[in-house]
Amino acid sequence: MAAPAVSPTMAVVLAAGTSDRLLPFATLVSGAVAMGYEVHVFASYWGLDALRRSRPAAAHPPVTPGHGAEGEVLERTLVERHVPGWRQILAAAKRVGPVHVYACSQSMDVLSLKREELDDLVDEVVGVATFVDRTRGASATYFV
């Protein structure tokens, strides 16, 4: 009897909260899940901060400071071209396949966040050891 096929897994540490990082992150997750990957996201510090309920769901956050005029053009273009927000892309990915979003428990403590302050996209609050254990055999690992 053949062993059941195991989905490849992807581990992503999300530690950034700007549009130029969040949009590629959400696109990466969306593409991976569409290709059959199970994706585990560990949201830490600014990545976790971006997942607060108080952040506007449809708005694009600013780009990373220091990009000057190019950053301003990107911010304007995202709005003018009606580019879906990173949360919309991540939510769509979660509807397509297994995407697990974990909030870093240490970051929660440092940022004085409570679970109820986080977006529904967050599945669970875990520590780094739990995330590492769950992604031990990941086919791909990214830090955004």
C-alpha cells in the first residue's frame, strides 16, 4: 500500500509592515497555496502589528521609508490601479488552501497586544518553538 501524498510546506516569517513587503508576501503565499503548498506564516513585530484589527483592511500602508519619490509613486499607483490590498490577497489564499497564520507570542507581549485585537486572519498565538516544530520539514522558508 502506497503512502499518502504529502503536500509540500512553506514557512514564512513576516516581520515587516509596509506595502513594499506585505504585497510580495501575500502574493508569495497565494502563489504557493495555488501550487499545492501548505503555508505556515509566523507574524512577528511589524508583521504582527500590520495584523491589528485597527488597521484599515482596504488601505495600503506606506512603503518602507527612504524610497523617496519612487516610494510615493508606488503608493499612488497602488491606489490608482486598484491593486488589491495584501489582506485581501492573504484572505483569498486562505480560501484556496491551507494557510496558517500564527501570531508570535513574544511579539504580542512586547507590543502589549491581546488576541482580540488581531485580525481574523490570525489562526493562533504560538511561540517560536511551536512554529519551528510545525515547519521542521518545510520545502521552502522565507523571511519577509
